[in-house]
Amino acid sequence: MKTLILERDLKLFIDDAIITVFDTMLAMELHPSDRGSHFKSNETQVIGMVGLAGGITAVVCLRVTNTFACRLTEAMMGTGPDASPSEGDINDVIGELTNISAGKLKSCFRNPGQTCSLSLPTIVRGHSIDMESMSGTERHSFTFHYGNETVVVEFYSLAKKEHFL
């Protein structure tokens, strides 16, 4: 029964963080979906990762296609589709969106008197990326849609359920 509470609570936290960040930073209304994540095998993905350490030990991953990462960068920087953002700009925007989302999530897991720190964002790019969790960690995946675009948020945490109750 505790796992169901964990998953529901975590879903509420992630839904709130991701929807709020995309709405506030990009004026984009994301919608949670139970359709799952479906990226085409030949399409480049951009994944932002930020670690949390302290009251909870976890990694937050934000996964989008490179095409959508370009649109997100254009929206964040206020440029048009003709501006074609650089890879560095895309990395900065995906890293910042992941960092802000992880920062919002860390407040959900903060215990009185315990600190929680965030790592610097890491960006990974590639085709058909499969991430596996290490032994002793739990993986939770949540999918959002903006029109036809997919945003996947993965949350990898040490299996310490008391952090979520």
C-alpha cells in the first residue's frame, strides 16, 4: 500500500513542478499523459539531469526530442524559428529547465534541519537512449504532452520510502 501512496504523491509533486515550470518559463501548457513515452529510434533526444543530495538522494531527468529542445530554446530566448539555436544554447535551456524543476521538487522532500543540494545540470544527447537504474534505486517515469511533443520526466531515487510519506 505504501508504494501506491509513494507513486501518487510523487506524481503530484512532479506534475506540479513540471507544469508550473513550463507554464512560468515558456508559457507552455503541458498535460500529463498515461500514453507513455514514445521517441522514434532515429530521432535525437536531449536529456537534462540534475542530482539531489541531502534529505533525499535522487536524480531528476528531463527528456525531449532535439526538435522540441530547439522550440523550447526559441521560446525561452524569445527568438523565432528562423534563428536556429546553437547546441550550447539548447544545452543551457534544457539544463536550466531541469535545474528549476529539480529545485522545485527538492522543496517537496526537505526535512526540517536537513539540507538538500542540487548538482550542476548534465546534458546527454543521442538516439534510442535507454537509462537503467542502479541496484537499490527506484525509477519512476512520467509523461507529459504539449501538442504532439512529448516530455518525459524520470525520477531515480534510493529506495527510502520514508522520504516520500
